Amino acid sequence: MTMGTDDFLHELAVEVEADIELDRAGTPPDDDADWVLDPYEAQVEAADLNNLQGAIEALETDSGSYPPAHD
């Protein structure tokens, strides 16, 4: 079975949202557990995740498959 664009975007949105929640909770991903992160790098990563989330929402909204924002 092949994954359509809408399915791909939905899965990507779920992954990005999970990373944002980990970031908000101050929990590093499993593969980064042994690293001490620079606070500046953490801010850059948070901004990148939020930008990626916005881009995904824009793409999904354009395709008509994204539910309304829930903030």
C-alpha cells in the first residue's frame, strides 16, 4: 500500500507535534539523552519545529485535509 500526500503530511504533523511536546516538557529525545544541549541550540530547534508545524498546516490546509487549529 502506498502512502498518499495527505497521509504523509498527517504522519509528519503527528511526529512534529510530539517533538514540540517533548521540547515543551524539557525532555530530550532518546538519541540525545547523553548530550547536553546549548540553550541557544534548543531555542533554534524549537523555532525550527514551530516553523515546520506551520508549513505542514499550510500544506494540509491547501489540500483541504487539515482540521482547524486546536490551540
